Amino acid sequence: PEQRLEAHTKRAKQQQQLLREANTLLTMPSLAPADTVLMTSTETQNALICQPQQRNTAGRIFGGFLMRRAFELAFSTCYLFAGSR
């Protein structure tokens, strides 16, 4: 019980530190470091129409197809913000 309390306290302190560091970026973005980007600014979206060849035998979209599309979107998002591989 005492170790769990210590771990919880340590985690709470880390969370508070992260929130303090992010506060400048959230409240006054112009004062934030130039290499800092909010996670909400890194969001990309993708829409597509599911064709019959992407469906499984139950008539729903195939999970592997969704995984591949998610990977491709994640790669594109990383490329947009990192600039290269």
C-alpha cells in the first residue's frame, strides 16, 4: 500500500510538471519554443469509400485493410512534421 501511494504521488507530480510545461503553449503559443507543436495540430484525417473487395465474409470492412490505412495515415502525419524518413 505504501509503495502504491508513493508511485501514485510520483506519477501525479510528473503529470503536474507536464501540465506546467504545456501551459505556456496552450495560453500563449507565441511565447512557446519554435520547435514545439500541440498534438491537436498534428491531426490528419482521411476518408474513403469501402469497396466490395475491402469487405470480409460478414459484409463488414476487413480489419487488415483498416490497419494498413491507419499505418499509412500515421506515416503521412509523421512525414508532414518530421520532413523525412
